[in-house]
Amino acid sequence: MIEKTKQLVESKYTLANGFQADAKVIYGDTDSVMCKLGIQTVSEAMEIGKEAAEWVSSHFTPPIKLEFEKVYFPYLLINKKRYAGLYFSSSADIHDKMDCKGIETVRRDNCPLVANLINTCLQKILIDRDPMGAVEHAKDVISDLLCNRIDISQLVITKELTRTAEEYAGKQAHVELAERMRKRDPGSAPNLGDRVPYVIIGAAKGVAAYMKSEDPIYVLENNIPIDTQYYLEQQLAKPLLRIFEPILGETKAESVLLKGEHTRCKTVLTSKVGGLMAFAKKRSTCIGCKAMLNHDGMYQSAKLGYTCI
């Protein structure tokens, strides 16, 4: 029936039949069909949508009926079961909501920074119609992350503790943290059924992520540095590329968002735990050449003759 609906819509709603464009079914999934009609207004799309629903239904045996449901305008189709758009159903003048499917705006397995950034970027793309403004916002947030200007509450990941450590097939970050917390203070350690909040802290290169999970309160109390590169590569990168690749192109999206000047300056916070570490100070370094930056974020190398920004 989905295939027949596609054939009917694409055969009737064409330039040859007096319509503004050749209609094309761009997506069909189980119980829905999405048609690109090539017209300019939501009200026209609603009219043709209702008419098409009735006309296609007339070709099916009762009580099978195709119903007009909604108009998306604009519409960002990423891939199967992943899309976002402004949802119009009750009125053609104002959208009901910004509808997102399969995009990291509500998933609890991601830290809040991911949902907040993706949601803001989609608002700029779909509501403000300003995709380059969304790109600049994403770059600013990445810069803030690498320079430790993001509040730790935005970096907390939570996962439910459903089994004991022995019952998991592999090492899990939240499970390993629960075990460490139990050794430190059995009374405050998470129990089965609890959601375990954690952040990923800095460690030696090559250390597995499950070994770098730590209790956010413990991190604050002991001034432990966050692994900001992990958050960029493992939390932000894929969701950002999913929504920007259809707009910028696959190669360009990665180079614009994940590389460039906004990723070169990184602030490393050093723990003050221990005698000598009480005298340590935080410093900013250039990721590219490892040079220490002054308070303005600039460093002039007389020998090499270049400036890091």
C-alpha cells in the first residue's frame, strides 16, 4: 500500500497535470508516507495533502483510509528514522512545535550539553533559518568546552545500575564507578536500580573511559580536571555531524566544526590535591604546538615567527 500510494501521488501531482512541481515521496515507514510537493506555503501543502489523502484512499478497499496528518516546513531529513522539522497540523500560520525524531535532544545517555547544543542549533536552523548562525554557536560551545568554561552540571552522564559488576559482559563506566564509591563510602554508594551520575575525568593517554568515570561531587571537592576531549569526540561530534552534514556536506562539516582555530586553545585544570600541587596554577596551551598562552590567549614565537590564537 505504501508503494501504491507513492505511485499514485507521483503520477497525479506533476507539472504536466498543472501543479507547481512534480511531487516526490521522500520517505515511507510502516504507516506513513511523506511527500515533497515543491510548493511555497504551508496552507497550500495542507490543501493538497488533504486532497491527496482522499484521492489515494479512493483506490483502496474500505475501510482502509489514508489521512492527512501534518506538514513539516522546513524539514531536515537526515536518514531513516532521523529527522527534524517545524510541525504544522492545526494552523498554517504558526507551527505547533519543533518535532525531532531519532536526534539526541532527549536521550538520558548523553550529557545535558549535547541535548542543549543540538536543540539550540536546530532552532537556529529551522526557526531562525540561520544555519551559519548555528555553526557559529556550535563552534563557540566547543571552544568553551575545551577551555573549561562549561559548568560541570552540563557534563554529567547518568546510567541505570541494573546488574552487579560480575553480571555485565564488559566493563561499564557507571558500574566501575559504583564499585569505587562503595569502597570509599559504602553508605553513599549507588544501589541496584539507581541511576548513577558521573563525569569523565582526565587521565593518562590510552586509559579506558570506564576507568575515567567519577562522581561529580567528588570531582568538585578534589578539583579533578575533566577530559574535555572525550566530550568533544564521544559526546558532541556524532550528533553535530548528523545535523550539519546534510547542510554543509560530509567533509566540510567535520573540518568546520571539529577542526580550526576554535579547537586549538585548551585550558588544562590541574588538581591541587597533595602538598606541592597546592602551588599549581591552571594554564592554557595551544593544542597545535603546545605553547603556553598568556592571559589574552596569544603567544608570539620569535624563533618560529608565528602567533597562536
